Amino acid sequence: MIAVAIVAILAAMALPPMTNGIVRKQIVDAAPMADFVKAAVQQSWSTLNALPADNAGAGLPAAAKIVGNYVSAVNVANGAIHITFGNSANPVLAGKVLTLRPAVVLDAPAVPIAWVCAHASVPSGMTVVGDDRTDIPVAMLPYNCTGSGK
């Protein structure tokens, strides 16, 4: 009986790190969904020296039409890209948002946008634009989105 209790305790302790790893992998797997959205935002910045206010301003379909295995919507708001998780995503991740914000050189629109994931640091010499609406716990984010430098 004691052995079973010990195994149960060890299994309970291992569950959060395993869940975090699964969620982190799903976030990484879903990230390419934003690639064509990034391209549309980049084009707007390069040609108009302005970031699109919304999906329509970027020439994209409505947010709910941009979907994938783990993604239920991709929304552009003032240049920032907000990825909402759903569909086959882990229940812990469902309904959560990951934000990719554009970092730009304000007086040089020819410089490509650097994308800042969630709470990551802004590249030196660039200005980040848009709100970070990321509500995924930091422990579940890929390391390049945490701002921890790992």
C-alpha cells in the first residue's frame, strides 16, 4: 500500500512538467500559422509605413477563418498578431492567447520587422508596437517567448 502511495505521489509530481512540455510543443507547432499573417503585416509596414489595424487592413480573412489543428483564430490588432488556441489543443491551452508583436525601426520601414513573442525582450534600437495579450502561463511558453534569455 505504501509503495502504491509513493508511486501515486511521484506521478502527481511529474504531471505538471509533462503537461507544460505538451503545451509548449503545441505552441511551437502552431506558430507557423502566423507566418502568412506576418508577411501581410510586413508588407503593410514596408509599403505604407503603417501597421494594419485589423485583419481586413492587412488583406487577410476574418480571424475565425484562420484556423489549424491547435488554433481557433488569428487576429491582427494594430500590427500585433494574437493567436487563439482551440480545436485539438490541450484543454489547458484552449481559449488562451499568444501575442506576436512587431518590433520596428520607426524612421526606416525598409528594415524588416522583428517579431517579439509574448514577454520576450525587444531588440536594441527597435520599438515594439501593439498590446501583449498573452495569457498563457510563463512556465508553458517556449523559451524564446519568456524574456528569460534561456
